[in-house]
Amino acid sequence: MVTAAQKIIISGYYGFRNSGDEAVLQSILIALQKQSQAAGITIEPVVLSIDPEWTTATYGVKAVHRMKLGEVRRAIAESTGLISGGGSLLQDVTGSKTIPYYLGIIKLAQWMGKPTFIYAQGIGPVNRKLFHPMIKSVFRKCTFVSVRDEQSRQLLQHMGLRGEQIMVVPDPVMGLTLPEDTDGKGPGAVTGENRMKMVGISVRYWEESRRELDAIADGLLRACAQQPLHLRFLPFHHPLDNEASRYVMQKLEKGAEEQGGAVSICEDALHPLQMLREVGGCDALIGMRLHSLIYAAGRRVPLMGVSYDPKIDHFLDRIRCKPVGTTASLDGSKVANELLGLLDSAEDWRREREPLISGLINEAEAPARQIAQFFRKG
């Protein structure tokens, strides 16, 4: 039995106040604590963050500045292993420096002889072929590799990794729960005959023309013309999502209110559990951000996704859903029709997908279980 605390570095896109990535961190921390207790060991996480003070204050764990190489090297040297993930870390859509950074952190740990673990990552898109052999080389030396969808596994196989080396698991956030879930009631939207139905909306900037945001605004106005709705905007990445939300809100406020509805925005849900609670209070959700859709699925809130990246399609496919459209081809009338359909058939939506969602939730802690068992045996 291992009695000494296992100090494990967690590398990811943390400290940037992106609600989705912060939810990934929160989920990993909870899963590690639960699985380490079950294994009879102690895991002490150390998070690489752009804002270590904020991360420590928010999660109660040690943190190191991710861009201060000396501090990162020292933390890894003092650790017993490194976790890379989760999230979409290994992709080159957001820039050419992202993949080298995250691979470099893993490689540094491997040079120091530390076991390294890939935790439920979404791999790709990787458009620069020169990164393929780099990823293969680093991942082959990892103790454990898990990805959050079958498409990521296939991409790694295309790069030369063997399929049996790769475990496909749900996104860690599928396992995120609220403290009140222990009361036995479980997740579910607030009900009431006279309550105006609330629609959660998670938008981001993507198309330069803003056509996708215009189409969402058009669809919401069309839906409000059929029944009064409370349109609740939920920014997941501050401050850009706040700006995108207000862009849509400016097109809605007068029209929605004339139809007896309401428009509001939640700008103070900086902690993942706060945002999870907000999503859980909705009757339906329209989401561009991946983790807005994952939150909704976990809370059994009927959802419709707008696709701007393959990761949206991959997740929707796992719960037997299809995007309402892409950012390049979104149609307001289709948005309205699908939204009204979701609101009318919410119980059917939940019943049909409950086995799929429950399965994903049960599997979400598999990487933490593997890591805890590795150190238990060590």
C-alpha cells in the first residue's frame, strides 16, 4: 500500500476563466480525489495555470504559472507524475504554438523519468503534418492514453499509434455533479405550470460576418412569437462570449419583450458549479460551446448544438443528436422549429437519451481510476 502523497502535475488550458476548461479541471480534481480514496492512496494535484493565485483560491489546490519554465521544471521534478488534459489541447486551429507547448510539457516530464497520462483529450484538427510524428513520439512513451471520442482515436492511429494503446472515454465534465444531487432528486429543470420556459443560450464569435449570431437571433424571435420565453444568455468564455451574447441580445430585447418574454444574461457564474446550476435551471439549451452542451446533457436539459468544429458533431453523435446547423449555414426558421419542438417534447427527449447519458456519466471517471490504480500498485 502506498502511503506517501502522490504529487501529480495537471497540464491544460487552466486559469483563463473559460468555463468549459475550468469545468474539465474541476471534474478531474473531483474524480482523482474519489478514485484515490477508493484505492487507499493520497493524490496531491499541482495545476499549471495562467493565473495560479486564482486557481488556488477557486479550487483549493497548489498551482504554478504555466509560462514560467523554471517553476514548471521545478514542479515536475518534485512530482511523481503528470496528467495532460483534458480538453482540445492538441490542435493547431488556434495557432501553431499550441501543440508544441503541450507536447513540450509532457516531454519534459518524460525526460525526468515521470509517468505521463493523457486524460480524455480531444485530438485535432491537426492540419500541419509535421506535428504528426511529434505527437506519435511523445504519446508512445505515455503510461496511459485516453481520448474523448472515437474520431480522436482514429486520428492517433493514423499518426501511427496502436489502437489498443488508446482508451476512448467521455469528456470528464460528463461526470460533474452538484452538491444538491445527493438529496436523491437528481438533475432536472425546475417545473411549474405558470412558469415561463427558460432557454439557455451559449454563443461565441466565429464567422466574421456574424451570420450565425444573426440566424440565432432570428430563430429566437420566431420562437418567441409562438410562445413567451425567458432567453437566458450563458457566457462560457469571458469576456468574448459576453460580447457575443450582447450582440445577439441587442437584436432580441425589444421583440422578445413585446411578445411577453424576457432576456437576461448570467455574467457572474465564474465557477463551473455555478454555471452547471444555471444550465440545470433551463428547459432547453442552444449551444455553440461544447461544454454548454455537455452541461445540458449531464443535467438532462434538451439541447441543440450549432456546429463550428468537429468536436461539436462528435459529442452530439454520442447522445444521438444532430446539430441544428453549422455556423456557415444556420437558418433562423429551423432554429425556431427545433427549439419549439424540444420544449414540447422534453420528456420524450430525456427518456430516449437517458441510457446513453447515464452510460457516459458512469464512464467519465475511467482515466482517474486508471491513474489511481497505477500509483496504488507502484
